[in-house]
Amino acid sequence: MNQFIPPPVYCPFPSEYHPAVDVVERHSQEWVLRFRLVQAGGAFERFRAARFAWLNARAAARAEIADLALLTDWVVWIFLLDDHFDEGVFGRSPARIETWIAQYLAILRGKNTPPITNGPTTNSLREWWSRVGERSTAAWRERFISVAEDYFAGCRWEAQNRATGHFPGLAEYVVMRRQTSALRTVFTLGELTEGVTLPAIVLGHPAIYELADVANDAVAWFNDLVSFQKEIERGDPHNWACVFARETGCSTSAALHCLAEAHNDRVRRYIALEHALPTFDAITDRALRRYLHTFRGWMRGNIDWASDSGRYQNIPPTAAGYLDPIFGNDASLDAPANG
């Protein structure tokens, strides 16, 4: 099969990466193996080829190493969870997804009801959240839980769509993609990686909120562009180009070029919004400028990472180890959808 080459995109922000990326990459590999999120064979090969630490090192090039490790572990956890939800039987069973979402939210809220399963995803999340607690405030953790709830709501939505055969229209997809991307969680982690604390009045300002949505769209839609071939091959309807082609009746090629231009429009809108931001006091304005580095870092870093990551290359499922049993001992819950 020929390698899919997406149309070029516009993103004028400078490329960066953290000088300690190799340290964080080693930490990430040790972390997933310690908690058995990735085990052996094809799954570990895919994980190493993805080079997730390089994505986060590009997005948070100025972070302290401990905070970059926190960001990377969360992003890895999300990617591995998404692989199971997208490609395993979980993604077609809203009830099964809900069982695990309830446990994840219980961990984040510091509760033990429902009883938490001792499995790779729950044990790793518990350990990660304990490290977050050492480097964050209670108010920040409440904000993170709120956006994590949005992400999990997006997971439920996708599972329900697959279970019922619902194909979303573009307007519905654009709104829900902001949740399924999980980018609201990594933007919130940007306060830690940039070392800033912004008051609620700033984070909730309509101009800042729109800026976050536009950056979310740009990153998520570029992801849809580079993951298009993978999602077409597995019959997943949750991709901007797939939705657009189905809704308009245009060709796949036309839909992909429309997606690239839609991404470019989001980047241009982001730049215009940045130029028109309101001013606050001097201290807040300095903190806000650092926080905006998170948005720019993700928009630019995601593009750079995709060009040298094995995540979107044609790496076919293997007979053993394509999806490790990361939810616990019941392997039947983790079987590939087509396996």
C-alpha cells in the first residue's frame, strides 16, 4: 500500500523542542512498562515508533522536566486508551466504556466508589494523579477534572455512534471533536508546564475561551488529516474529512484538501484573535503570554511530530500484541474489533 501523504498546511509558529526529550522518552517507556500499559511484541514496537515524548517536548519546550514527564504520561495514557476505544470492542459498547470512565473519574475525585479495579489504566492513573497533586493547587485540579469529564463525554458519544450506526453531521462533529481530542486537558496542563497561574476571570474570558477552541480545532483537525488513512481502513466515521465527504457528496481527495484549508483558516483565526486580546494587569498579561505558548506549541509541535513519528505510518496489526489487555485480566474485553 502506498504511504498516504496529506496536503500541506499553514502554521507560521517557530519549531521548538525540549532539550531533555531523551530523558522524558526513557521515563515514558519505563512508566508504561511498569504499569503494563504496554507489554511486549507489536504493541511496544508501535509505542516506541510513535515517539510520544517528542510530541510533548515540542509542545512544552520550556517546561521543567518533572512537568514535561507529567504531560507526557497523560498524553500517552490518553493515546493508549483511545486506541482501545477506537479499535477494540470497547469502542462499540457504551456500557463497557461507562464502567471504566466511572472508575477514572472516581480516582480523579479521590473516591473509592465504585470499587477501583487493579488494572493497568487505573493503577497508572492513580499514580499519575498523585504526582499531579504534588505540583498543583486544589483549584487547578478541579479545572482539570472538569475538562477530563468533557473528554470522557466525547468517548461516550463516539461509542454510542458506533453502537447505533449514527453518522454525525459536520456541525455536530466540530463541537464534539473539541471534547474527543482531549486537548482541553493538555491545555489545562499547560499552566503547569508554563509555570503560570491565571485567575478564573481570565481563563473564562470569552476571547480566551474562543482562542482555546480555535487552537483545539487546528490541532484536532490536523490530527484528522494525518490519521485519515488509518481511520478509513478501520471504518471509523469520526474524522472531519469523512464527515465532510459524506455530507457534501464530494470526493475523498476534495474533502482532504478542504480539511487542510479549514485547518489553515483556524490558524489564521487564531493569529487574528491573539492580536485582538484584551489586556489585564501587567502580571496577568505576562502570565497570559506564557500560557499562549501552550496553544502555539501544540499547533506547531503536532505538525512537526507527525512528520517523524511512526504513529501514522502503515504499521499493520500483528496477530499478538497489537492491543495489550490494559483494562485488567478479562482479555475478552480487549480483543481487536476485527480480530
